[in-house]
Amino acid sequence: MIRLQPIVTIFTVNFPQASCTFQRLAAEGAELNDQQVILHGYIGTRRDASKSLTFAELHDMTLGATVQLVSTPTKAVDGSNSPHSTLRELQEHSPVAISGTIKSRKAPSGKDGESKAGLITSVEVKVDNIAPLNAFPNDIIMSKDTVFPAESRHLQIRNDPSIRNALAFRSKAARIVRNELCEKHDFTEIETPLLFKSTPEGAREFLVPTRTPGLAYALPQSPQQYKQILMASGIPRYVQIAKCFRDEDLRADRQPEFTQVDLEMAFASAEDVMRTVEAVVKRLWTELLGAKDLPDNFPRMSYEDAMSKYGSDKPDLRLGSEIQSIEYMIPVDLVNKIGPLDDPIVEVMKFPIAEDPNDTRNFVNKFMDSPEAQPFIQNPHGQPGIFIFDTRKPLQGLAVFGFEAAEALEDMIDLEDGDLVVIQARPREEFSGGSTPIGNLRLALHKAAVKHGYIDAARGFAFTWINDFPLFSPSSDAEPGQGGAAGLSATHHPFTSPKTAEDVDLLLTDPLKVRADHYDLVVNGVELGGGSRRIHSAEMQELVMREVLQMSDERMKDFAHLIEVLRAGCPPHAGLALGFDRLVAVMMGRESVRDVIAFPKSGRGEDMLVKSPTKMTEGQLETYHLRLRE
Ligand code: ASP
């Protein structure tokens, strides 16, 4: 049953405009003494000091500030409920317009002299009138620490200043990106269609059926093709803060819809794009985080180096612990005993944990007993060998590799007491994919050592460009890929150009050896974005799709528009997209992109507040000429 509220609290048509912001109250404080103001805000905690004296907080969401209201009984001019009794009846969290008189006050001091966070201490407001603008229902309990489920995201945003801060930070970041690119680098912000067409670029798409039988749009996985079309259309530099949609597995903190800072430059090389993106990133970090020591240009590393030194194509360079291959130091018969592999590559890394080997031993025990260790223990290429260096028992464990090898190893990696030495075998083949087991172990050990208090969390930001990726990777059935018959898929996307003339020569003879003019920007083990120089010749694009990826005629038709556009004298062009959600999360030190998105989807792709997706009704199915399978 609906509980009736006084009509004014249910539906307010007119309400007084605010005449003063909390910002001004905080800045000018006592200078405003005796001035009349109208403030908008939410009622906070109330304290009835006596029958005739009430204190209440008024919260402002813009600044996250609070001002104290003071109320004593006065008669309402129009004979209605007196403001004093209205305030005393109001439910906490209700929105109100207050008119009152500013009174300077002495800063209240708490037990240790500190005042409450966000409280404006220089003034308070004596309530002259109060207009409740709606009522907060008393069946919702909201205290400072209440955590609301995803179904009540609105209450969580309202109650958790960290989400509101993240959204404000995100908005500032977007403004800086636009300002840097459009004002300083002559980019034009252009919106591209969201109702696009199904073209196999790599990820699975969301389809949007139409009322014409059998026809559907697809939502773009990125504006990649449109931005290339804009280059062929004579637009010099394009940028868009673009929504992208990928119907992917949502593990690994991904969202089915996400935001990119998407850009493209005509008559540009990879170098031009990297310099431009560095300018944007440095401006963001300097203006929003006060970073001072960013290098002029970010360092670069090849994919091959990143994989062999850090076991990851997005290495966290702050962690040290480089990986080295050592099978050449170890007697052949022992190398082959390291795991089930024949002639493996054997890699080692040192991981300093504690000075006392006993502490390191305790850590290893904790780690090995944890679920995080399971994937490494179950590695089909053999478990990692984990040794603890202890000068009291020199070479103890390592001696299984023979005295000479152990000594050479000790010299090579400069061991100290309490260091962990991790040895892992892997097959002797080209790298593919994003990480190796020892690379993952490097991260897992670091995380566990921080969690258990053995080492401090890494600080600062270590940027690097990763380039020289292979243009193609062996395609796995798990990925939709680009649908060619060659067993290959483009590592970035099929519009990426081979890097050099030699790479072009390898296209038909040894495609897996072709390097791409593809670059990813990485910071602290997170890929912030990636891009490439594009194929701008129709013949080359057709060759890559038809001859190398071996797309069928049918598939080729999906890309006919692009080939046609390139044929029209398209200039060389290159671009990149930054994952904007992740960029904001990294800048704010948040674990998950969900923390910086107003309405994130759940792990199952649902919006729990609006309850989407929903079942299609019979009527909708009919409109779109769809039938559900029995
Ligand atoms: N469209 C690409 C992506 O979404 C980025 C690019 O190559 O510009 O990853």
C-alpha cells in the first residue's frame, strides 16, 4: 500500500533556485556572515539538542561538502507547518531547498582537534524556511558504510563518494583528452554509427535485428573501419570517445560495452601516432596526478623481448625479476628431466622475498598451498622448480643441476640470502599469445608476497610501448577470429600493415614470421591501448584477406566497402585506441573497470538495476521475424 506523504514532499512543481554554492560557502566562509542564502542539498544526520534547538547536516554532492544547519522554532509566514517542525520530521537523505541566514562560527574541534571530513567549519546556516523536495523512504536503510547491491546502483553511487569521485575524475580526463587532441593537435571529433554491419574483425559481435526479415545490424566492436573510411574521405585527424561492443567472455574484468579514446591520423606513421598519444597520456598524468618525472618519450620493447624477459606482452617493468633462459648451462640429460618436454627452453628468474631464508620458506609454503598456485603446479609442461637461496647451505637445491651449472647460475643472477629462484621449462617454439607460465608466476608471486606483507606494493608508473608483434597468430577455435581458412588470424586486426618491405616479402612464404607495424601502450602490466599503421592499398588489403588469411568469397564481400574505399586514393594512415575505462581505473589505482563506470554490467553481462537483458515478447519476436528454437 502507498503511504501518503504531505503532497509537497511527493511532487514539487516549483522550488526556489539556489542562490549560493557550497563552494562559495567554503571559500568565503565568515565573510558571508548574516547574508541570506538558498541552498540545495540532502539532509544528513540530525541532532535535537532540546525542544527548541535542532542541528542537522546539509550535504552537497558536487563538492562532497557539508554545512551545519541550526534551527529554532519560528512561525511559518503562511501559517503552514513551521520550518523547525518540518526539519524535525524529515527523513535523513531527503532532498531539500533551505533558505537561511549564514552565521560565522568558531571551528568546532573534535577530540583530537580534527573536524569532520568535508564539514565547512567557518559558517553554519540558521534555517528560516525549508522546502522538502521529496522524501527518502524509511524502508531504505542508508548509513555511511552501507554497501548496496548492484540492483540499487543509484543508492550506492549516492552513498559512496569514491564512485562519484571516479565519475568526476573520468569526466575531467575526457575533457583533457579532447582539449589536447582537438585544440593542440588539430583533431576533429566525429561520431560514427552505432548501427554498423557484421564484419568479422576478431571479437564476437552483438546483432541488432531489423523489421526487414532476415536483416540485422551489428554493433561496432570499435569504429575501426569507419575511422579508416574517414581517412579516405579526406579527414586529416579523427578522434572519438567511442562506445564499443564485444560479446566476449566477461572474465578478466571486461565489459560487453566499453569506451575507447579512438583516433586516426592521415599521412601518418606509427611514430607520429606514438608521439601524439604520449602527449595525451603525459598531459593526463601531469594534470590529474601531478606526475613530474615522466620521460620525454616512453621506452620501447619488442614483443619478443617482452615475452622472453617478462613472460608477458604487457610487462610490469616495476617488478624487476627478469627472466633468463639457462638450458645451455645445464647438462642436456638434466634439461630433459625438468619436465615432460623434449629439448625445452628452460627459464629462470630470481625473486627477492625476504632476507632470512626461513621467512622465504614460510612464504613459499603459503603460496604453494593457495589456490593461486594451482595453475602453475598443474602446468602440463612441468611444475616450476622453486628454490630458496641460503648461504648456510650453498647451492643446496640448485645442485640438482650439477655443481657447475649451479655455480654458473648463482654468478649469473647474483643471488642473496632469502632470494627465490624459480625454474620453468617451456616448449621450444615461437611465442604466441599474451603470456607464458613463468611470466604469470612472476605476477602471482609478486601479488602473494605483497598480500602476505613480505614486500611493498610496486609504486609509480612505468610506461612502455610494445611493438614488432607478429602480424598473424595461429588461430584458436576458441576465438571467432576473422574466419579465414589459413589457420591464422590477424594478431591485432586484419587492417594492420606489415612493418617493412622484408615483412611484405614473407607474407606468402612464411606469414607467421611477418612483423606488424603494431604498437601497444603498456603501463604497470596493463595494456592501455593499441594501434597500428594500416594497410592503405586496396591490392595489399585484398592480398592479406584473400591469399594470406584465405577468406572465402563470401567473407570478402563483407569487406568490399573497405577495399572500395582504399581504392579511391586513400592516404597512408595510422591510429590507435586507448581503453578509456581501464585508463581511468589505472590512473585512480582501482582494481576493476567497474569502479569507474556509472552503470557497469555484471559478470553475466546484466544490468541488475534496470534488469537487462530482458526476454523478448511474442510481439517483438514477431516484429523482427524471429522464432525461438524449441
Ligand atoms: N580498433 C583497434 C582496437 O579496437 C584499435 C586501433 O587499431 O586503432 O583495438
